[in-house]
Amino acid sequence: MNIQQNLQQVQQQIQQACQQANRTISDVSLLAVSKTKPVEAILQAYQAGQRQFGENYVQEGVEKIEYFERHNVDLEWHFIGPLQSNKSRLVAEHFDWMQTLDRAKIADRLNDQRPHYKKPLNVLIQINISDESSKSGIQPVEMLDLAKHIKNLPHLCLRGLMAIPAPTDDIHQQKHAFMQMQQLFQQLQCSLPECQIDTLSMGMSDDLTAAIECGSTMVRIGTAIFGARDYSK
Ligand SMILES: *Cc1c(COP(=O)(O)O)cnc(C)c1O
């Protein structure tokens, strides 16, 4: 497992996808998803130039954030897992971004709990774009109401949308979900021109090319950088 080489390969894939889609490479950022991986793996990615990392589990994420703070390594941390309201304080106090916001109540808690000496917490609204049985994310029709609610919270900064489409091998189905997200994203930008809506977080190791073709500005890549995850421990 060579994390540096893997990162280079992913960067090349992103570059190719951007070329194919006639997009500028600097418009697509790479979030390295480090859940279940040790700090040594994150350090290797850091040494290869990676700065943005995503974590799914609050406690695990906070331990890593504190480790790198103690070592004066400046990273940007994104929370990308489901959040129970009793854990919101840890996210508000430690993370830079929260990508899975799907309830006004959690937004209020994060806003109240964000330390005032920190910059506002960047947030993305999670849209339940294809998997109606999943509990994560809101339905597209609910997007604008939640966005307007977040807009009025001074310690949150609404930056855009995030989605985890249902996994599928069917490229058309994949693109269909991504295109719907692109339309919602444009709708959000037009509806709230006073907000800095610049982030559409979609695309993982298996579908980043299609996501970039459909306007993704942030791909979230775990396996292709760090290898398969071991959940047995
Ligand atoms: C785990 C995870 C990823 C990364 O998935 P890979 O297939 O390993 O690239 C991306 N986004 C979210 C929300 C995840 O939970």
C-alpha cells in the first residue's frame, strides 16, 4: 500500500475527468476519507500534500483532530457521517465542515454550540437523492426551507449540497442521480445569491468520473487512497 502513489493516481483520474468534461481542475477538490484508518496513514497523505480529510464517526474523528493539533499539523476536517443530536457539540467544537446536515434541529444545535472564536462551521445539506428507504438526507422538495433556516444562523455558513446516491453499476442510473443533484445545486445558488454556495460534494472511489462530469466540486475518496477498510477490529 503506497498512499502517495494512490493519491497521485486519484489526482490523475480527477484531472482526466475534468479534461473530458471541459472543467478546470482547480474547481474540483479532493477529500481524503480516512475513517477507520490510523493517524500514520493520514500523516503519509499529508506528506504527499493532502490537506482535507473526512471522518464518519465523531469520537474517532475528534481523537485524530486533537492528535494533529498537538503536533501542529494544520488540516481541514469534514464530518461526513450520520450525526445524532447528542454528539453535535463535538462536531461544532472540532470540525471545519459538516456535510450531512438534514434537520433544522441539528442546525440550531450546531449553531448554538459553535465556539465564537472559531470561524462559522461550513455546512452542506445532505439530499436523499436515490435511496428513499435510507434515513439520511432530506427530500429535494425540502431543500429550500432548510437552506433558508440555515441562512439565518450566524455561526453556520451554508456552502452547498452533499449526496450519497444508492450504489449501482448502471452508469445511466448513476448519472441520473448526479444530474438531479446538479440541478438542485443550481436552484440553490439562484435562490440564495447572498450565500457562498460553491460546493457540490458527490462522487466516491467508484463513481468519481461520472460525478465530475455532472458538476461535482468535491469528491470524497477513501478506498482508492487508503485501501480497503477493515471493520472487524
Ligand atoms: C466511506 C465514505 C466515502 C468513501 O468511500 P470510498 O468508496 O471508500 O471511496 C465517501 N463518502 C462517504 C459519506 C463515506 O461514508
